[in-house]
Amino acid sequence: MMDCPFNIEQLKIYLENGKKEQIIALFQQLFGRYQLQQARLQTLLDTVNEAVCIIDQSDQVVEWNHRAAALYGIQAEEILYKSIEPFFPKMMLSTAMKERRLVEEQYHTPCPDKHVLMNARPIHQAGNVIGAVCCERDITELVQLNQKLSKTNQEVESLKQEIDKMAAQTDCFAAIYGHSCAINEAIRMAKRVAPTQVPILLRGESGTGKELFAHAIHNASQLCGPFIAINCGAIQATLFESELFGYQAGAFTGADRKGKIGLLEKANGGTLLLDEIGDMPKDIQVKLLRALQEKSFYRVGGNKPVRIDVRIIAATHQNLEEMIGKGDFREDLYYRLNVVSIVLPALRERLDDIPELVHRGLQYYSTMYHKKISKIDPALMATLLCYQWPGNIRELFNVLERLVILEDSEMLGIDNIPKNLFQPVVKLEEEAEQVNGDVNLVQSTTNLEKEVIRQVLQETNYNKAITAKKLNIPRSTLYYKMKKLGLTL
């Protein structure tokens, strides 16, 4: 601003009275103030870190500071008092002036190799727009760095996938997650018997990963033939024989004229997984037993034996011993299949593996659905640890997929969790309370644990991170125990 306002009325008086000396002095004063303003403006333009450009109403450049020259490699003498259009065809400054609008922190690429954040506004005088000014902050290096980082992330992810493939080739059981004693024992047994041709019976609840284990055993066996899986509970009894053993051309009405190869023959030289073996019809059990004993079978309608060399892996969630007692499963087939039995633990029996499974599932589904979720709410983890998981790992991964799809932030939260996961868990101490006697060891231990945790929480003013550290337990375990024992603020 001027040091004091210019008095136009005084100038008029001087002009009317012909006072030349006063008029000259007044203009000298005015010119001095102009020079002062120019010096201040130039200093301002040289001080700011942004590139500054000012244009007039004809799109001619009237100011161009040294930051602009350094950013675009165009010196002031090359661009001043020339139209900005030939230099920057996409320049937003001219548009801001013509549309009389303010531009704030807007990303802009005035030329192909430059990226800036731009602030621009029209210059007003007496109600008219006489030009526009813009300040541009150079973010080219940041944009290029982000592009390189994105490319690097893609390369790292690709490399990680290759490493996972290599690891899977080296360790066929790498796809089975968890390090609890129960799952490690199952993996240890599977690794020992995989190189042999011995039949294996996989036992475990639905969703515990029996087919995943069967795949791993087949890959570790180094058999040349394929891995074929058949769900015995998903095939109609009338079609089971033709599906398993195949049929000759014209064996029955509606049969393919060329005949059909059965799944047992397709698995020749490899592994056949008989999933849900307890659902196999009894008449087929007899024929399967004969095929396993003689290493050959007849197709439906055929009269020539088909020789086979197949590794059999059976899987079931049912109690085959009870079924034998009821006459629903053949005892001789049971002993033929149950040479080595591997029990896969339920998820509720391996709660220590839940954090690892959750993080693995989060990583998988985040990539699948292009989400950038990198954190998990401790309250969510505590809820997952408290639930009984009747559907086991399959149910856990279904829940994780739902949560990832519905999550909009970088933290996987508890808001979208299915309501059934909040149902109270059947606790061991609740069952123990029904035992007659004056001393209830489980309840006493629980009460003691609750009191210890409460005291430490009070000492740390309910700082859960410090509390978990003092108790020497993971924070997720602390949340689980607090929820189980009813310890809340």
C-alpha cells in the first residue's frame, strides 16, 4: 500500500491555478511511491517459494518470477509481455480470469512433464477483471516418486507372489496357515505319510480344510497323475456308479454313445479324494472295496477290467465308527481306508491361529477387492477370538470377505460384523458350575484371573497397551479376556 493516499483533489487545484512546481512535486511523489510499490512487489515475488505468474486482460504475461523461470526453464525476458497461450496451451490461469472464478490447491499439468498445485484468482479493478495471478507449487518430484513407489509396490507384490509360489513348490504345506500345536501335529503326520502310497483318512468338521490337506499330500507325494476330487454327498445314488467307474457305450438309455471315463480311471497314477465318504451309497462301497483290493474294476456295462494305480484319500466329518455300528458303513472298507488317520482340529481348538488367519485373509481379500486396509481394530480381533466358529476356517474367511467388501477406511472395524458373532460363548467355567461340590477349581481360577487383570487395568488407568505388556500377553488376548470376563470401563 502507499504510505498515504494520493489526493486527486489537490492535483485539480494545482492544475486550475497553474502551479507547475507543485504539480511536478506531486508527480515526483507519486512516481516515488510507484517505485516503492514495484520494489516491494519484486521482493515479494523473489521471496515466495511458488512460481508466480500475472497476466493482463489480453492474456499477456506482465509478471514472471525466478521460481517460475526455474520451474519451466523459461526466462522472464522470453515470456514477459507476450501471450501465455503459445507457452502453455492448457494454462488454467487464463480460464480462471475469463470465468471469474477462484482456484485453490488444484492439481494441474500445465505441460506434459510438470505437475503443480495451483492457486489462482482474477484481479479486479473498479468492478472489472483486468487480469489474473497464479501461484504454483511444484510437486513433480512427489508425483514421480509416487509413480515409482506404485510401480515398486507392484513389483514387490509380483515378487512376493513368485516367492509364495516358490515356497509352495518347496513346501507343499505352505498354504496351510497356523502354528498351533494341533495344526502342526496334523501337518507333521501328513508330511510323513505323503511320499508313500498308503490310504489316508482325513477327519474333521466341515470347513477345517480337508481338501486343502489332500491337495498338499498329493503335491508332496510327487505322483505323476492328476488330483481328482469327488464329493460323495453331492452325487445322486443312481448316478454314483457311472460317475465313479464310468460306462461303456450304450450301457443304458441316455448314455453317451462313446461311453464315459469314470473319476477313478481319470485319477490313475495320481490321487483320488473321496470327500464325505460317509455319504457313499452302500452298494458302491462294496464295489469300491473290490476295486481297491484288486486294483482294477469294470465300467458299467463293460466286460474288460480296467487296471488302476491310484492313491486314495478319504475325508469325512462323520463318526464312521458309529455308522458301522448302525450298519450304515462297511467295516471292511473302513479298515481299508483308515490305514493312517489324520485329525484336523476345529478352529475353536486352535484360537492362537486366528490372528494369523485373519491377517492372511485380510491381505488376500484386500488385494482381490482393491482395498487399502492395513489395520485391524483390536475390538474386532477380540470378538473373533470369542466366537466358537461352528463353520471353522470357511466361516472365518466368509466373515473376513464380507468385512473387507463393506469397509471404507484403512482399518478393518467391527461395524459390519454379522450379529451372530456377538452371541455369548459357552464357557468352560459355566459348565463347571453345574458340578456338585464345595470347591469349583475352574471358577476360582477364573475369579483370580479376573481380579489380577482388573488390578493391572486400574494401575494403568485402563491403558490396554501397557496392561498387556505388564501381563506379558498380546493385546488381542487382553481384549479377548476382558470381553470374556466382563471387564469394561
